[in-house]
Amino acid sequence: MTLPHDPKSRTRLGALWKRLKDHPLARVGPGLITGVADDDPSGIATYSQAGAQFGLNMLWTMPLAFPLMAAVQSMCGRIGRVTGKGLAANIKSAYPPAILKGVVVLLLIANTLNIAADVAAMGESAELVTGIHRHLMTGLFVIASLLLQVFIPYHRYVNILKWLTLSLLAYAAVLFTVHVPWGQVALRTFWPTLKMNGAAAMVVVAIFGTTISPYLFFWQASEEVEDMRAKPVAAPLKNDPRKAPKELRRIRWDTWSGMFYSDLTAYFIVLATALTLNVAGITQIETAAQAASALRPIAGNFAFLLFALGIIGVGMIGVPVLAGSSAYALAEAMDWSWGLERKAADARAFYGVIAVSVLLALIIQYSPISPMRALFWSAIINGIVAVPLMVVIILIVSSKAIMGKFTASRPIIILGWVATIVMGAAAVRMFMPG
């Protein structure tokens, strides 16, 4: 038996790490991680409810959402790479302090509540698979997430996140366990038979609210800065315009492909639950774990296991992205040292925000606050923040004073305004009775 400290064992581990590091997946940028984080456990619950309640008639939301979410995220990525600063730092330099303070405070609250809902879903799913109590599993996931973020340098940690993105394939695999009437699926994707009553409108609002979320804006911009800092000779594109064509092409491809992966997975979740839960008459789903549990008697143990493990996998991405986006926003607003590439001793406040966000979310598990209630309030706050924040993003990415000659193209700006109008309508509908 070869012991772990044996030189041959270390050589093999080193060779394995090199292969993983050189794999094409490792070279994909922030767009992929951001896209997968968009399908976090709370998002899975939303998509599951859409499929369970309305069957195939909610599939149309995903083709509509894709270009809108991709346009917004590509603008955020462009802002980070062109200016060399995250979204919060750009807002701070261009707008009154009250705007940034209001956005950051609401973002911190919404993200913490969202993390609480996500880790609760992960714990419930793990309990279904292992039989170990959900609170214990939730605590283990929180500790694992914190240790990964604090003690592993960004250039290594980000590769772990990229490999975890493969967990989304579980939802495509679920479709192999059931019969799929593809003709009917294609028809309903583009021609739904849906009455837009109050219940349908609320689900549409929830889908767009979980698909286009403020925490993803901050994460995308800051990850471009992290990637730039990780390269010894890299500089903001405003200062090094020679690299702009290649870098902007990479951001465009990375973001649109990452959002497509995310959107397609959400489509598969709606489809899988429509063909199983809706057909079986199960129309109310409150958590992602409940959706996984409901699948077991309908589609079998394999489908249940895939769905449950997928929740855990994407949760391990979603939680760090939520906590990290809070830390990026507050650190830039307060002029603290920040970055997942920095050691904890060199960015104590930044890592402190990550730790407090996740630990507060863990405490909610033991409080009278329902995780689903936390998710409800998170959606409300995100609805409040998203629209004015998207307006600011469009203004920044259109400003030659901030972006130089690398402002966004007219089609992207138009898609950004369409996304803002859609989210504004969703936010208004969210506050309407009935």
C-alpha cells in the first residue's frame, strides 16, 4: 500500500493536478461559474415549482430569459476587465455615496437570506441521500465552503468551482429516466397554452427574479478583476488596449456560453418536473429537496439521486458566489483590501464578510425564521435592487469617461434596456395583490 506521503504518490497527485489545470474546462472564465451559480438550490426550487404547477407551459420563459441575462452579465464582465475595478468601485467613483450604500446594504441582507435558503436545501437533500440529520449536513457544507474560500488561493479554488459546474448535467440526465414527447415540448416552448392570471404571473416574476439577480452582477465584474490580477503582466484594457480584441472576445464567448449552460439547465429542470410531478398531480413545490423527494416514487431512485446530488453540487457553487459577491461589494465600498487570491491575513475584513454571511445563514437554520420565508424576502429585496442597479450598469458601460473606447455595443445596450424593463415589470407585479 502506498502511503500519502510517499514521493511516488505526490508525483501522481502532481500529475493529476497538472492535467486538471490544463484541461479546457480550467481555461473557461467567470461566465461559466456565474451561470451555474444562477441555478442555485433556491433557483432550482423556483424552476421546479414552475414545471410542477404549469407543466410544459412555462418552458417559454427560458428562451426569453437567455439573451437578457447574457447581455447584463456580459456588460458586468466588460466593466470589470476594461476598468480593472469591480462594480461597486465603479459605482462609487461615478455616483453619489447614497446610491452605493443603499445597494450594498440591501445586497448583503438579500444574499444572507438567500444563502440560508440554499444551505437549508443542501442539508435536506443530503439527509434524503445519506440519512444523516439535515442540520449536521448543513453545518458540514458551511464549514467546507468557508475552508475552501479562506485557505485555497483563488487560482486553485476557481478550478474546483469549474469542475463542480458539471453537477448541472444531473438535470439533463433526469430526462433519460422518463418518456419525453419532444414534439409537444417544442410546441409548448414557443406556443404555450397559458392564462396569465395572478398565479401564472407570480411564477413568471419568480423565474426572472431568480435568473437575473444582483449578486451575479457584482460577482461577474469582480471575477474578471481577479482573473486579471492572477496574470503577472495583465492590466485593465483601458491601460492596455492591445489585448482588448482578444479579451473582449473571450468575455463575450465565456459569458454567453455560461449563461446558455445555465438557461438550458433551468429549461431541463422545468421540463423534468413538468413530465413527472405535474403529470402525477403534484403541483406545489416549496423547496428543491421536496422536488427531489417527490421524484422518487414517480421516476425512480436514479432520478431522485441525480436531482438531489445536483442540488448539493450547485449549492457548493452558489453559496460561495453569494457570500463572495457580498464581500466584493462591501470591500470596494469601504476601500478594504479584497480578493480570493489574497491570504486571509492580508484581507481580514473581506474574508470576515464571507464568514459572517455564511455563519449568519447557518444560524437562521436554528432560528424560528423559515428558510423559505428567508428566500421570499430575498426575492423581494432583489426585486427592489435589480432594476436601479441595471440602469446604473447600462449607464456605466455606455460611458466613454469610464470605459474609454470600450463601451458596449448598441445591440447589447438594447438588450440591457429590455432586460431592465422586464425586471421592472416583474418588480411591479411582485408588489401587486392577487
